[in-house]
Amino acid sequence: MADRWTIRGTEYVNCNCAWGCPCQFGSKTTYGHCEGVECGHIEEGNFNDTSLDGLNYAVLVYWPGEIAEGNGTLQVIIDERADPAQRQGLRKILHGESTAPGATHFFVYKSTVSTVLDTLYAPIELTINVEERTTSLKIPDLVESRGAPIIGRFSGQPRRIRIDLPDGFEFTIAEMGNGNTTARAGIELDLKDSYGQFNILHMNQDGVIR
């Protein structure tokens, strides 16, 4: 594996599972299948000598059953501002290529899909605030998603809940929240008040940088 890369930035995930997501604990999905969107903003990054600073991306995924059972579908959407070298490098990262086997969630997810749809290039409006558990994602005519804090049923106030995975292949600590997503790309999503994840994403070809 000759390619070397690093990305550091913010990440937001909204899937169809209940808050907390059983998958994070090795349990089966809430509804027997998995579908969702992951998006990120790269504050600093590179693929070999190509800078990836400032770029946004989104990844749509769908599995008809449990993720480990495979037969999933994946589609990557990359910031249209990326030049050809940036597009190639970021596409490889998001498809789990140029990565040590099993080292990142990108690699693991790619290993469980049987259909990889064409990569799309589009304007991506994205803001992620990990501490406040808020996200706004807009990709015109393709994806719209919003993340927000979980509101306590009895207090009516935002609750702060985190998942700590010291050996996780995606993050070490993630803030939990509520997500809503509509997608009309190669994968269609209609997610309402389901699992929201907000975290710092810092990794390279060998996995999470801690």
C-alpha cells in the first residue's frame, strides 16, 4: 500500500436505528436492516501530496439485513469544489481503498456491500457542531439532513449522552443526538427522529489517530 493519507475534521451520522444504535454495542439493528447517511467536513487532510483541506463529503448506505450479512449498497457524494486529484484521493478514502485491511469504518462498510453506485459531485452545504450536537446538511435535489440534541422527556431540556469506544474504528468518543434525513440519490432515505452521531474524525490509512 503505497498511498498515505490523513483526515481530521467533524463527522455526523444519521441511521434508521433508535437513539444509541444497538450496532455500537454489537447487537442487532433496531428494525432488522440498516440505512443511513454519514457526512463530514475535513478541516485538515491530505492524500499523498494532495491537500483535502476544507472539503465536504457524504456517504449513503443501505443494507437489506444486518450489516455483517452483506449485500449492501453504497454511494459517495463529494464536494464539487474538489479538483480532479482531490476527487480521486477522497473517493479512494471513502471507498475504503488505500487503507490497511479492517483499519477504518470506510474499509469495513465497503467490504459488506455488493453494489457501489457511481460517485456524485455536487455542492454540499454542511455545518457540524459536535459539542452542541447540531448539524445541517444540504445537497440540492439529493440529500437534506438535520441533527439536534436529544430532548429529555421529563425535563424538556437537551440531554448530553456520549458513547466512548477506546478501540473504535471510527471514533473514540461520539456525542449522541437526534437525526432527520431525506435522500433522493441512488439510495433513498426517509429517516425521522432516529440515531444521530456527532464526533471528531481523525484517521489515516492505518486507522483512528488517538
